[in-house]
Amino acid sequence: MESRIFEEEGVQCKPREVSNRFKASLFSIYDYTLETFGYFQAERYMQKIEQHIDSLPMRYTSYPECRYLATKSRMYRNIILDSHIIIYRITSERIEVLDILHSKSSISKIRNVRSFRI
């Protein structure tokens, strides 16, 4: 996807990349939701996550800075969804979706996300 600026928002559109860690976590969440709540709820939750991830190239500045990964540039942000948080990083070239964690995860587990590379 080429970079462009959305005139109504003044935000530059950036390509999105998803880490392997995110994919593995998403698979685990799907399995747990399927076993606990059933097929329809698992599918519905995956669609909800997918919608948020798909909107990131245009809305990456809409979400708050991740308070456990604070930086001057505010490059680490999070999306809060039900009982999970999606952590992503804004770089000059792209948006990097790093992981999806349970909202009750330890702070050290959240801080480990910094070391993820795509």
C-alpha cells in the first residue's frame, strides 16, 4: 500500500505488518474462545479483532499510547478489545502489530513486546 495523506484527518496512511507472535496468540485466543463459548462467538470475536487490525493503516493515531511502553515518540500504542489488548508500534515506514495479550497479563509480559521484531 502506498503512503498517502487522508485530507479530512491529516493522517498519513502506512502499510501494516503483523508479527508471527501476534498470529500465534490469535490462534490460541480462537481455540480458547471456541472451546469455551462456541463457534459463533469465536468467529464473531475474530471478526472484531480483524476489523480493528484492518483499520490501523488509516486510524493508527486514534488509539492511546501503551502506558507500560511509554516513549517520547509515543510509538507503542494499544487497542483495548473486551478482555484483550493489541499492542502495535508506529515506525516511519509502517505499522507493526506486535501481539495480542489478555488484559490481565503481567507488566513484564507486556514490556517484553518491545523486543519483538518483524
